[in-house]
Amino acid sequence: MGAVPAHLDLTPYAGRWVAIVRGRVAGVGLSAEEARRMAKHNRPKEEATVIFVPSNSRAEGPASPRGDEDRASPPAPMDRDP
């Protein structure tokens, strides 16, 4: 997988997974798989680098909130009885 270019500003994607192809954002999602699918749709012949963009913009480089690249989407709200 390729490295993330230093000039690429990912702050608009804080708290989301981002797929990067050739130094450009090719997909974004709430899960790594969602970002990967979007990138594959946009750039079908190329392989994306998928990273998590932390909420605090001071973190640099590929990071994962739990070291778990394929983290599922956030849990659904709990059901309540009417």
C-alpha cells in the first residue's frame, strides 16, 4: 500500500475512514469497508490505501482507533419499548 502524502489535508474527514489512491481521496466512509468500496467504485482498476482519520487533527499518518482496520460501523441506537 502507498503512503499518505504530507500535503493531503484530511481534517474534513475527521472521525471517518478514508481511501486514498495516487495521493487523492477516492472514498470516504464510516467503516473501512465502506471507504474501500467507494474507492473501488470510483477507481476500479486501482488499489486504495485505507486509513482512519482521528478526530484530533494533531495525529499524523495511518492510524486506527483500536488497531482494527476493518472496524464495523458504529452500533445502532438501542431499541426502546414504546
